[in-house]
Amino acid sequence: MQFRTRTSGAPALTTAPALVFFICLGAALVPSAYSLEPQPPPMQESRPADTPPPPNSEYIELEHRTPAQIDPADISLIHAQQRAITAEAAFFGYDLASGSWNYDQAVCPALPGQLMLHYRRQYRDGAESLFTALVPRDHGRVSVVPVLYRNATPFRSASGNERSIAVFNRVVPADVAQKAIQPEGKWLALALCYADMVGAGAHALKRAGDEVGLSRAPVATLHLSEASPVREIVFTDRDAPGQYLVWNITLNDKGRVAAATQVKLSDYVAQVKSPKDLTEKPMPEGKEPPVKTLPPQQEPLTKPTPQ
């Protein structure tokens, strides 16, 4: 139930977390802060993500399981709660009785009491409908988070609306949330669980490798402040070729999500000229500067002064 590191180049090397201090000037800025890069978790075998990583890049993502890979006990839970899942999905406009729906499981360590499922329906025109179902393992009500309706997002996107935040804060146990936001805690796993719940298939950039397009993309970072109990988790999610999302998830000192935003950016393109574009420009021949000849100075006339 851990999240995993993926790379298309050489295997990742485990490194200890790095502690960096930032000193900021100005009253409006934080006097000092800490930035901790995540320690890569062990490799896990699971299905590939929807978007393959670029060459030599490295990502950290949750483990995803197809129905054939889900534990038998969880399959039994899905069957037992199928009516509740169907009813809750219908409330948000998804008809599981029509069309062909597929689902997979996102294994989230921050949700030990919940089974997170992504339901997808592909249409002939290439459109997709998608929602997340959170199924309680013991008792409680099934929750559905709408994500896409035939490629259209809800009026208020699931990524940062109040209901998504409230659902997530309700299903994450208080002790898990409190431990996760500590410098040595699993804060990136917590952030990935939220991003996966509201979008499916989030993967955080750990190393951009030699890809110039991600040279300005931030790696996963936890921001702590001595002046405020607020925490911020920032990470880059490669959601499509040629572009990426920068997530910023704000949490309070209890580990509860207060706000979440995502900004879509295009890959950075370096302006490099080819040798054929570089032409030599001849310099004009030098000319002698004009010289002005001054006449010789004459002795000033002296006027005798009477004694």
C-alpha cells in the first residue's frame, strides 16, 4: 500500500531528505522556512500510468490496481456496496447501468479505512466520463467525487472546491493527517491521495532528468514556516505531453486541507539557434580619426607697471 517511484532511465538511488534554510527579507515574507525533498519509496509493480514519463524523468505516484489485481476481500466489498455506489453516482449524474464502465483502485496509505476507486467510461468520439468513489471498509456512507462529464469538468472543478476538501478531510483519520504533515511524515503521500481523488493518476515529479521542458518545474517540496502553522505542499504533475500541472495544497497544523490549487503550464522551450543561423558580420575597416592642428601659442603681452 505504498506509493512508488517510476523512471524511464537508470534505477533511482535512495537519498536521505535534504534540509534547506531560506532567509527572506521584508515584513511580508516568511522570516525563515524549511524545504524538504521527499525520500523515494520502494519500487512497486502496478499498471502503467495514463501518460508515460519523458526520457530519464522520475516520478512518485500511488499504486494503481486493475480489478484482476485487487485483493479478493476488497472485490467482495465492492460487490456488497455496488448498489450504494450506483445510487451515489446517479445522484451526481453518472449512470452505471448504461454504457461500459471500467474501474481501478488507487492504493492510498492515508486512507486505511477507505477503498478508493476510479470509474471511467470511454465514448466513441474519444470523450471520457470519470468519477472517484470512496467506499468505507467498515461502516459509513459511500462518497462520490465528480471529475469529468464527457470531458467537461463540473461547474466547480473537483480539484479545489469545498466539497472535495470536506470529503477528503472526513475520510482521512485525524492521527494519520497529524503525522503526515511533520517533516519526517508521509506528506507527499497525503498530497498525492488528494490529487488522485480529484483527478485520478497523479504522479509527482522527483527528477526532470535531461528534459529541458521540465527544467523550471518544481520538485515535490514541503514548506514550513516559523511564523505560521500553515503548511504548503508543492509538486509537479505531468498530466499530458508538452504540459504539466503545478499543485499547491495548503494544510493547517492538524493536517487538514484548507485549500488546493493547480496551475497548468506549458513546457519550457529553450531558444537555441542552429549553426546555420549564426552568420558572421564583417566589421568595417578602421579609419584614421581626423586630426585638428592647433596654431603655436604666442607669448602674452606684458605691460610694464610704473614704479
